Amino acid sequence: MLLRDLLAVPELQLTLLYEPPGGLDRVLRRVCASDLLHPARYVSTDDLVVSGLVWRRTPEDSEVFVAELAERGAAALAGGDAHLGSIPDDLVESCRRHRLPLIEVPTEVSFTDVIEHVLSAVNAERGAQLSASLGRQRQLLADVVAGRSLGEIAARLSADVGHECRVLTPIGRHIAAGSRPLAVDDLDRVTRAFLTAPRLPAVAQCTDATPLSLFTVGTGLDNRLTSWIVAVEGDVADWPPDVVDAVTEFASVAALDRFRSAEARRAIRHIAEEALALAESGGSQLEIGARLRQAELNPAEPVIAVLADFTKRPDMVETARTLLEDVASLFGQPVVATGRDGGTVALLPGTKPDVPSAVRAAFDRLAPGVARTPLAVGVSARSATEALSGALEEARYSRRLAELRGGPVSLVSADEVNSHVLLLATVPDEVRRTFAAQVLGPVVDYDDRTGSGLRRTLEAFLACSGSWSRSSEALHLHINTVRYRIARVEQLTGRDLSNLEDRVDMFLALRSLEARPLSDRTTPRGRGS
């Protein structure tokens, strides 16, 4: 019941003495009668507080009474005239100060009449809401029995409540995209808000300032990393109860769909595990191909192996498996199994474009939710199914490097393993510093004493593949100056920069001066970054 509806009842003869902005649209859910100076313990949010003002002995008492009502979230105060003859000005001023609507109840109207009218209206509304809820539940169950997809049911909900409804996962995969999928930036905002909110439902702001209310699919015991998200346009705080109920009921239906999807994946899991076991034991290619085909993966096409585990958390194997299945679903039917070392492996179709980048983007969205339980991911290069065992080893090695790198979510792909940056980052600091000092120490010392820029010239020379003219242009120096400086470098180091091996040593020594250990890195600067 709204406050304006109560004021519109003629037989109650109520007078509005103060209305803050939007005050008439406040919802009345309960009635609390109190003549205590300190009523806070008995007042709840959205209460209509009815008082005979017996508590008022001095004007200061009005401030005490009204402040407690406002702090508890009362919807309005209805004060009677019988005790004081009229509503005192100090009470009106206190209500204005705390933006609490104030109603005058005339002497000839009893509080019982006001209370009974509010309770009757509230109960009637609750009955109507319950009836509507039962009707929605019957319709939802009918849709499920009829075999309608979750997307179709979400579209019906969107039409019923007037808010666009979507279902997605914490990696940003749309299960029901609504009229259009969320943009990449909005997916990042939604997943971060869902994973970090202290409680749900929560609200995320899209880039265009559109609010999205986020509900979880499943029970409160579910891990948010593996839950589904119901994202509905609008702020849940502004919704009437029937809309909140409708979305909550839809989330229950989505939980049923989630359970059915999980059961379907379990049916394929043992087929994938048989394929991996055959590949790692040198089994028949015909048998491996048959298993992959049963799992809806074409054995004639290349595959990419992805291995993911929570660092030093064997108890979270099932969570890692669910996350990999979610990521693999971006590319088709998920083929996920447990490898011989207990690690969780997914096989992805190698024909899809830019798989490592898509996998990285998906896992990166989980970072806000795994700060205390780091997730390490290794991705192999594309490989023929005949070389599947090699792809699995490559993924395992990449995952070990990812674990060394550290961070909430660390992913290393096969192309990064080929990078000198990753190679240097795995070398102990002391070894790296010693190598750099032996090769470039005289040059660094000379630069420190004279400021001659030999190191900068050497870097440009190597970056230009030993071209004198391009080095000269890059440094904005005369070509003879470049020649002189490089000759000085060769003299100080005893190296010949026309020799490939000496150039490689110089290059690695320069990079060793810049390199950091893996634990200090977030994104490597190699070819795969």
C-alpha cells in the first residue's frame, strides 16, 4: 500500500502536514503503534508509525523520537491530536529535518480505524501477490515441461516484468543473451560486481550508466565462480515486490537448467577421460579418434589442450573442472577430463580463430573472485590428434610456468614459452645479474663515468639488426658516431658484434638487466602477450 492510497481514504480524514520529495509514493508494509520516547527497537523498515504523542514533554523530545524513526527506515509518522490538541510545530520541523512524512489524525478518528485499514490493504496486496506468484510458477513449470529453452523463458520474463533479462556465467559466457548480448566492457563490469559483492542481489553499472541487478542461480552454498548469473536491467531497490519475486522464481528455473547441463557434461566426461588415457599410454589412433568423435570433437582437425588447476588446492579440482567446462563451452561441446597427474584438461577445437586470447579473456574475468586461491592455466599450441600426448605435456609445462608467474589468474600459452622474456624470467636473479655484469659490466661502468650513451647505442644497433644507417636514424646521430660507439663497446667487452653468437650474448645481457622474476610479472612482453 502506498502512502497516497491511505491519504485518499475519505472516512479517515487524514491531513498531510509534511511531505518530502517522493513521500507519497512510500510503501507501507506494516503498522507500529508507539508512545515511547525511544521506539527504535519496535520499528521496522517501511512501517507506518502511529503515535498519540504522549512521549512529548519538551520540544527537544520531538527530535529524539523522529530521529529514531528515520534511522530505522520508517515510512511515515501518523500523530494524533487527542493528547496535545494539535500537532506541535517542533514535531513538524523535526520531520522536515529528517525527511519523514507527517500525517495528522483528527480526534474523532480512532487509531484502530487507521491500523485496520492499513492491515486490510496490505494483506489484500499480499494475497494478490501470492496468487500472481503461483500463476507465474505454474507458467514457468509449463514452459519447462513443454521443452522451451532458457532463452525463451527469459524472453517471456522480460516481457512480463518490463526489464531485459539475461543469463550468463562468471567468465562472460551468455546462456540467454536477451535481445542482444552484453558488450565486452559491460561483461567485465557485471562479472566483477557479481564475484566481489558482499551480498546478492547486487547492482552493476554498465558503461552507459544502465544498472543491472544481479541474482545468483542456485543455493547460497554454491561457489560464485561456478554459479550462473541472472542479470536484469534496472535497480532491484526500485522494483515492486512482485517483480523481485518473478526474477527469483526465474532463477529457480535457471537452476534446474544448470543442473541438466551439468548432468549432460558428466555423460561425456568419461569418454574424454578414455581418450586422454589412450593418448598418454600410446594407444591406437583409431580408438582415440573414435572417443573424440563420440565427444563431438573431429579427430581430423587440430586440437588445443588447456590445463587449469588451483595452486596447491587439490580440494578444488571439481571447481577447476566446472570452470574449464564453462570455458570450453565457448567453442562448442565441452570435452573436459582428468589427466594422469590429476590435473583438469580441456580439449578445444584448433580450427577456431584466436583460441588462446579468448581463453585468456574468459579466465581473466575470474580474477576478482580468486585472489586467495590462485588459478594457474597452461595452453598448448595447435596439434594434430596424432600428437595429442605432446600437446598435453606442453599444456602441463605451460601451467607450471603459470604457477611460477603468480597472480590471482595466471595463464601461459605455448607461444610464450618460446619467448626469451619468459626464458630469462625463469632464471634465478643472481644468475641473471652475474651474466649481465660479465658481459656488459664494462659498458655500464663506462656510461656511469662519462655519460657517453654506449648502452643506448648498443640497444638501438641490435634492435635495427646491425644496420648502421637505421641505427643512425633511430638515434638521430651521424653514422660515424654510431660506428665509433659500437667500436668502443667491442673494445670494452672483447666482443665482435659482426658475430651472431656475440650479438646474442649482448642481446640477452641487455634483457637480463631489464628482466624480472615470474612472480613479479602480470603479463609477459613476449610474442604471446
